[in-house]
Amino acid sequence: MNKVDYDNLIPNNVDLSSDRRLQKALEKWHPGYIDWWKQMGPDGFQDIDVYLRTAVSVDQEGWAKFGYVKMPEYRWGILLAPQEEGRKIGFGQHIGEPVWQEVPGEYRAMLRRLIVIQGDTEPASVEQQRYLGHTAPSLYDMRNVFQVNVEEGRHLWAMVYLLHKYFGRDGRDEAEDLLMRRSGDKDTPRILGAFNEETPDWLSFFMFTTFTDRDSKMQLEALANSGFDPLARTTRFMLTEEGHHMFVGRTGVERVIRRACELIKENGIHDPSDVGAIRGLGVVDLPTLQKKINFHYSVTLDLFGAEISTNASNAFNASLKGRFREFSIMDDHLLHDSTYPVLKNIDGKFVKVHEPAINAVNGRLCDDYIDDCEQVMTTWNRVIKEYGIDYKLSLPHRAFNRKLGEFSDTYATPSGEIISADEWQSCQGEWLPDNDDLHYLLSLMQQVIEPGKYANWISPPRTGINGQSGDFEYVRIAA
């Protein structure tokens, strides 16, 4: 069933009306979700018409329509990718068996935990971004953050559907808890650390959607291989929407870089590291961009957990969560006798150690993420090179600023030199944003709401959303 039923309170393509008990349970959850959205969604913009896309099917082409919507009236729904007839489990100890349409009893707790952790990230990012509309550098950017927000809300619905349908009372309780936790709250924080960080400015938002949403891509790709078919189908469609979130981040940072480079060249600044001179132009200097990359990238690496992980090993062996692009990997997909190289700090030196591959599933996923991020860096550096500026942005070493995993007790520079705790304390302000950097970024954050106009610190996009013109009114804000 590819088309989405929009005749009911909860849009869906899972024939929800045929399961009255489930439908009533989700309809009971719905008011709490709307209350959460109004309290924790975009602040001050609940009654504004926004040009948003809404999924109308799960086909590869023409799956969404665009139109003006007030965000509380957005038709969040339950959308699963089409079922593949005869699909078999492709990894783990159940390889070759038909995929499961119901939860295997022995994996119930493990599977529920995977769904809850993924589900918890979705409302968290909405909460982190709720005030950004007040400092949007354009209506185009304002519309983009709202699009990201409503789709994160829909991804919450995707996980809540699975909890309600397949996990009984436990699932219903978990679904309620997803609305009770709050990003950054000291008593009821979100589960994962990166989702309790503040997103106070637009550069932070662009970095978040570049790096942290890229982690989501990796995790969703791994879950899209799951032997539990409803989860695999759910995450496959979520990936369709997730692509726009990463696009917003990558092109957002690219536009920040482009504007800085434009003014550096126009004003004859020969040293791209001259922070004072560049900030005098009212743009984001390249050294601060590097610091923001260092922070957001390192915080996101912690989301992968320990490189050597029993939990990840168990999930793979149980055929619940695979690897990134599992079926393009040329091995037996069992990993009983395979090894995988994992970087470790041994006696003050970084050394690759071959570990049992089944234990290094997280380590491999992290490697794939790093490769993906390197491609983004190539794109950003191409912009700098285009302007003939001698400066190169880079990812910090994977041991830099880590709180979890192999390097949680290691102090390392961005270039990968192991240093003492005292050296770290005295030098970290050179590598991570300090108060002066953050205050400067906040000083740039001025709302621009005239159609076709952009704040000084960011360039216009090269194309509009859905082919719209440069002066299109993406958000209708009354004068």
C-alpha cells in the first residue's frame, strides 16, 4: 500500500482503520503529542503559514506535495516503505530465514530499546531548535528549519507506531515517556548526550544537521536491514526524508563559507586566519568554522558508543541491526571468523588492532560515518579553493574531545597528537569554541523576514525549494 490515507485523524499507509484497538490507542496518544508540539515546537510560529512538503506516498518519485500549512495542522502520519515479497534476513544468526512480521519473544527487550533510543532523538532535535525562528537569516532558512522540525515529529510517530503495535503496555508506556523527557533538562534529559546540547545559533543548526543527522542516516541505514520487517520498512522511508535534513546542513555551512570568502576577497584580506579583520566584516571567520566542526563532529562520534560493543554485537547476531549498506559488504554476513581493525591508544600511541568483527560492528559504522563526513569536507574546501584562499577545513582526529568509547580517557589534539590533561586544559580554547566565539556568533543572529533578503553573514541558496523563485514567500509573516 503506497498511497497514504488522509481521511483519518492519523494519516497512514498501514491500514490503521482495520485495527480499531491500535487506532484508538494512537488517537489517545495524539492530543499529548499536539500538546508537546505546541509547548516545545517552534516558539512563536504556531499560527503562521509555512511552505512545507508532506508525504503523499512512499513511491521513489513524486512522493511529496508542497503547500502552505500551519505547523500544528501538519498531517503527521505513519508511513512504511512497500513490503518486499519473499524478503529474507540477510545477516546474523537468522540469515536466510523469512523476515519477521512480529517481534521474536527472545529479542523483545533488545528491539524495544533500539526503537526507543531512535525515537528519543526525534523530539529532542525539535526541542533543541525551537527558538531558531526568531533569528532566521531568511524566510528560506526559516522554512527549512520548520521542515526539519515537522519531519522529526513524523519520525517520532514512526517509532511510536511500532511501540504501540508490537509491544503492548510496555510500548505504550515508552511512547508516553518520549513526550515526557526534555532536551537538556537536568531531571528528565534525553537519552543521548548530543541531544541535550543547546542549538543557540544557526551555525550550530547547520553543523547539527550536517554531522548529527548524518549519524541518524548511518543508524537508520543499519536498521533498514533489520530482520524485523516493520522496523526495516519504517526506517527505509525515514531515510527518504532525512536526506533533506543533511542537505540543509551541508549547503547551509557552504553558504556561510561562501559569504566569508566573498568578503575576504572583496576587502583584500590576505590572511584568512585574521579573525579580527574578518569579523569586522560581519561574517563567520574560517578559524571559528573549524572550531565548530571540531565540536559537533567529536560530540557526534560519541553517539556511536563504544567501538567494541557487546550490545552492538548482540543486535547484529540477533539479526536486528545490521551494518551500513550491509548487502554491499563482501563477506559472509555472519562474522564468526572475521576480524576488523580498530584504532586504539596503546601505551601512548595510536595502533590499529584486529578485533573480532562481530564485536567491532560499532567501530565499522563509525569508520563509514567518518568516510561520509570526509566527502562533506571536500565539498566545503572546494568553495574556499574556488576563491583562491589558502585555507583548508578538516575533520579532527577521531580521538579528539571524546567522552565515550576507546578514547574517552585520551587527551588528543585535532591533528592526533596525544597530550597530557594539563596541556588539554590550557589549549582546548584554541580548538573548541570559547565564550568569545559563541558571543560573536550570537551577535550575528538577526532575523530577516523580507522575501528574497538574507542576513549579511550567509549567501543566498543557488536554487529555491521546489523550484521557487528567489523572492518566494516561504513563510507568511504578517507585517
